Amino acid sequence: MNSQTLAFKIRTLITMLTAGSLFAMASAASAVTLKVSIENLAPANGTLLTPLWFGFHNGGFDIYDRDVSLNLFPGTESLVEDGNTGPISAQFDLVGAGTVQGTILGTGGPNVGPIDMGEIASSQLLEVDPTLASSRYFSYASMVIPSNDAFIANGNPLAHRIFDDLGNFIGADFILLGSNILDGGTEVNDEIPANTAFFGQATPNTGVDENGVVTLHGGFIPGGPILSTPRFANADFTAPGYQVARIRVELVQVPEPSTIIGLLAIAGAFCLKGRKGVG
């Protein structure tokens, strides 16, 4: 390859990088990169978690209220009974309180999909505009398995503020205990395998209707089907200090525009050096 051809290719590359850097600088002015992660803190042979749904919003997306039927919260029942995040995701879009949401699946351990004991699962990198009210708050929900309708979620949509009014990052990092696990009140907690998710249930929405309200969960039946199964011998989340999960919203550092410009300057100098040898 002669020097003229090399110089031309470098100039072409610089043009592409310049366009990309301008786009990056424009994006950097109004967006930051976040990552959401969940760690299953349950002991070996303890509880698992279904894929975690999360969303960023303006404080106007409510997943549930204590002592209220989930019939008033479309999308939540499918999550707490079957771990299905599709309906709550559709409801999030319908409400219009935010635009950034996702579902985190477990990919490690013996179970693909559920988040196993000791596993840390993370979202893809998320571009969020901190200046928008629709980015200010964070909500999450996941079903605790095996169970009929046990789940973790924030009932207060304002509980986890991620950005202040000026767009400064606050973030989130908290641990959920067994005492935080909720009962959806939609299915009877009979622990019959055919009615219990991740315990033998073959078809969604096959439990016995309870027609109740959301309450704190009282725990699995002592000596009942779940706790008597060796695989879940340590799943008694009512035990003192039982930890269920750690959830984090982190700010991910990305290259600053000045770094990109510096790289362009180096490439430009190299191009000029190449041109001096042309002709």
C-alpha cells in the first residue's frame, strides 16, 4: 500500500470518527449510562427469583398498594403468579410515566432465566437522560420462587430516586430481606406442585383464586411441600436475617468527549505525517 492510499484511508477514518464523536458529544450532553443489577443473596437450597423487571419513571408508575387487590394494578398479577414480565412492561408503556425499562434474566447457575442463589445478573447498558422527569425514579418487581404468588417490589413509586431535580446522579443500592417479601393475594398458598411456580406447575395461571389483597407474606408452610423438599430446605425466608436480594443502579463511566477528541488529534497528526511523504 503506497503512502497516498494510506493517507486517504486515514482521512476517511477521521471523517467517520469525527461524525461519531460529534454524535457522542451531543448525546453526552443529555444522557448518562446506567446499569441495573440484582444479586440473589439467599443461602444454598434457598429461594430463587424470576427475571427482574425494572423501569425508570417520573414517580407515576405504581406496581401495587398494600391491602389493595392487584385487580387495580394491571400487569402485576401475571408477574407475581408466574414471573411473566410482559404484561407489566406493556402497562408501563401504556401509563407513559417513563420510557426506559427492561427485564434482567439469570444466565448463570443451573437455571437459565431464574436468578439462582449467589448469582449476579445485570441489565445491558442503559442510556438515560437525567434532565427528564421521566428518568427520576426507579421501580422493580420479581417473583420469589417456588411459590404461589410471593414477590418483591416497591409499592411506593417514589421510594428510589435516581436523579435529583438538577439531574445529579443519586443511584440506588439496597438489600431486601425475607421480611420484605409480599403475598400477592391472588392465589391460595397451597404449595401444591401443580399450582406452584417452579415447583411443578406446567401451565401459567393454574392456582386456586384467593381474591385477596397484597400483604406481607407469612412464609412457607412449616413442614409443608416446599420446605420438605431438599432442594428448598433453606427457603424459609422468615428465618432471622434471611437475605433475599441486593439491587443496584450504578453509573457507568464512559469515555469523555475530550478523550475522543484527543484520539482524533493523534490520528490527525499521523495523517499529516503521511501526507508529507506523498508526491
